[in-house]
Amino acid sequence: MKLTHKIVYGALRWPVALFLLIKFNYRFSIAKNLPENYIVLSNHTTDFDPLFVALSFPKQMYFVASEHIARWKNAFKFIRFGFDPIMRYKGSVAASTVMEVLRRVRDGNRVCIFAEGVRSWDGRTSPILPATGKMVKRARCGLVTYKITGGYFASPMWSEGNGTRRGAVRGSVVNVYTAEQLAAMSADEVNELIRRDLHEDAYARQLEAPKKFKGKNLAVRMENLLFICPECGAIDSITSDGSRISCTACSHSFGYDEYGMLSDSRFKTVLELSDWQKSEIAKLIADCKEFSVPTATLSTVSKHVETPLTSGEARISADTISCGDVSLPMSEITELAMHGQHAVVFSVGKTYYELIAKESNMLKFHLIYNQHKANEAAAVN
């Protein structure tokens, strides 16, 4: 643990606390009764989550971060100097990330990981990466589970930086487990307690105890999430303005309010709408529907440097992901992930790819990929 990292971490804690209090009305509890070194696992709701978590832990720790931040050039120089994050290539085998986490923990450091690997799009915790329990056991240290609540409504993933909303955002430790307790469990049992501790359904919490999240243009950019009209079924026809979402094909519109609830819609919540859209994707795939975006760029990424390969229309089917004149077999892609709202990343062999469509909904590529893989698994079983 470098002295520089301890100094920067300590110096920024209280200015950051004031900033988050003003911006989000964020409140937190100080973690107590902690082992000497440990891994913190947290749910993931906003881009500010590392700051939310850090405030509860006065002792400096390291964070696992998506590889793409290493391409921020000047900003990353400061991040690396002050915090030295552990890089993870989303959409790829994370063996090097795991080894670095284990190395730092065994050196007596503390590490924080956002166990879902992605922010929640609909307010419900995403699946925990299945190798997490095994990694925690190999670390032979303590485990601290941490939950952030209210973050989804304060900064919805789909809103794409369209201003944050101020409401009740809270962060606190859920449970603390010792190395001895973890050693007595199987990896599956560790995974289960992680899933239990980190599970969050933002809408269930909101329906039970409604809280306002005040802001402007509350519905803007919901087309990053929704690409099928819930009224007429048209694809890529969704637009947003202010607090309303509309379909250009049938003119149906509905609202999104300060409680995160929908109006003028057969769905009450974004979660219900998201679940409906996933069911529609399954039906469309069963009918051999292909999905596309009109303009995208495909690049390779190596040593945090992007090399453009091609651009043009991008398509996804049961067999391939293609962009321009490049076509890649779905069978060789073992994982596909998103970073931000408009990029998917994945590996084919030893090559790491990034597909970006800045003006289009790219969540559909992620959801469609997941559905195809689910269909394949069901066929095998």
C-alpha cells in the first residue's frame, strides 16, 4: 500500500462527502468491526458508486474498474497516480483481474469490487459474476458486503448523464464475514450469501416507501433502455422529451415522474416495462428476427489503445455479430458486456473488440446476445 494512495484517499474523503451530500443528499454509515484486510463487494447503481462506498471506509482501499477508463488519457493519469485501480476487461475472461485482486489482498491491502460488473438498467440487481465466490475463498481474507439504495433513481443508467436527481441515496454495510467463516463454506454458498446481501429491487423499495427524486428532463434518453414500443410493437421508434416518452410510429406516449413511476401506461414501473421488453425479445428471436443499428464503429482494443477496424451498419443474429465488412461468429463469443450506454465489448480468441453506436440503442445487442445464449443452454439441457 503506497503512502501516496493513503494520503490522496484520506485528503479527499470529507470534500467528497460534502459534494455527495449536496448533489444527491447522500448519507452513509461508517463500517465497523472490520478484519485487518478484506474484500468489499457492493451493488452497482451509478457512476459515483466508488465514492459512495469509500466514504464508509476510513482506511484506504483499491477499486476494480472497467478497462475503458484507462483510455481517458489525462484524467487517467491522476486516477492511476492517486488510486491505482485494478483494471478489468469487461466481456472477457477476467483471470488477470482476479490474480491482481488476490495479490493486493495477500499484500495486506483492501479491495472493493462491484460484483454485478455493470450498473443496473431497471433498478434490480444484475446477476453476480459466477466466479466471485471462488475468488473470495482464494483470497483467504474477510468479506464485507455493502449496499447502495436510491442510486438507481438518482442517476438512472439509461439517462446518460442527463442530470442527476436529488433524493434519498444511502449506503451502508450489510454484513461482515471473517476468513474463518468463509473457509467453512463452499464457493456456491459464498455466492449465495453475496446474492442475498446485495440484492436490491429499487421499485419494491420505492413502492413500499415512496421518495421523490427531483430533477429536470426526467424521462430524457429512456430510448437507451426502451427500443420496442409497448403499444404497437414498433422497433427503434422511441423518443423522449422532458418527462414524456413517445413512439414515432403510433404516437403513443407516457410519462415518468419524480418517484420513478410511469403514467398513461399499462406498466407502473420501468422494471415492469423492462421485463416486458425482454419477453418480447424472446418472441422476436423465436421468429428469427435480426436486429441492427444503422451506424456503428468496430475497433480492437489492446494495451488501452483503440484501433478502428470498420464502420457501417451493425447487426446481430443467432450466428454472427457484424459491422461493415467484418463478421464475427457468435459461437466464439463467450461473454458480451456493456460499458456506458452505447458500447458493447467482447472477445473472440485473444482479440478484444469494442462496438460503439453513439446515436443508437446498444442495450438491445446485450439483451439479444444473452437471450441467444440462454436459448443455446436450454437446447443443451
